[in-house]
Amino acid sequence: MNGSALLTQPTLVLNRSWQAICTTSVRHAIVLLYRGRAKVISPDTYELHDIESWSDLSRIKKGPQIHSVSYSIPVPEVVILTGCDVYPKPKVVFSRRNIFKRDRFACQYCGAHPRMTELTIDHVHPKSRGGRSTWENCVVCCRECNEKKGNRTPPEARLILKTVPKRPAWLPFVAQNSSLRPSWERFLGDLYWNVELDQTEG
């Protein structure tokens, strides 16, 4: 992987209490180090390094490195802020995309994976009959199954849910990041977002 590609890779950011709060690019992590606003956490020893001591490790540390005219630096995988504390948000804003993501973009009645334009959000217990917009009552549904179900419950329409809809427990910010590094796992722990569904959606 070339230097430009390495700079766009994700780095995990912790607050001063060693809680994961977000990810940032390797490029921005290096800027934080250079400005003294963060230190690198060695994934092997948990030692903290500033830009100079981390650069010194480039002589002995294996793995990808960023090279410049004045120094070489191992890619920082986890950094910890040295200034004000920031805490992970307890909630994530509801969006239709989150329901689609939870249900893996598949119809929860027939299991089909049609194009996005052919998928809808269905209320398992119809809204017109008192069904609410909740994680437990909304599922992804293809248009064909949606038309078959109509204003009925699944048993009435002779449809069976593939999975029981429920509130997801996602790792904050990691759910959107396909490049989860093994070195992050010890810092993520039980940090989950309790995602609320807006009652006006769906």
C-alpha cells in the first residue's frame, strides 16, 4: 500500500479516560501528534509516545510506515487525546439506512436482495391498526412481499419473518468502518450505541 493510501486508513481515537470516541484518518492522527494534542498508544506495551519517540521506533518497528523528507513514522493505529475530554455519544440519530443495515438490505419475509429501489420499510403490525415505528415493529421488505402483506399481520398474510426484529447494538462508529484493526479490540470493550427509532419515521 502506498503512502497516500496509508494516510487515508482509520486510526482509533481515545479520550483521556481511555474510552474510544471516534475514528480519524492516519493523516489527521499524525497532525494531532505533531501539534501535541494526542499521543500514540503502543499496541504491544500500552506505552504512550509523542511524535519524536514514535518516529524513533520506525528503526525497529515492523509494519507499514509513513515517510517524509524529515522523518519516517509507523502508522499510528490508536491515539489518545492529551487535552479536553470527549465522551462517546449515547445515541445515534435514526435513519432508514440503519434499518436497512440491520436487516442487511434483505427482505425479511422472502430473503431476497433486490435493488435498493425495490426495498421498503414494512410495519410488521400495520400502522393503521395501531402498529408503532419501533425497532421491534419495522423491517426491510421487498415490494412484492409488501403488496402481498398489505394491511395485514404476517400470519394473516401467510408470511414468516426470517428474523425477529429488535433494537441493534452496534459498536459506535465502528459499524461504519470496514477496516476494524485487531489492535482496536482491547479498547472497544462494551461500548455500544443504544439506537432510538424516531416515531415519525417509517
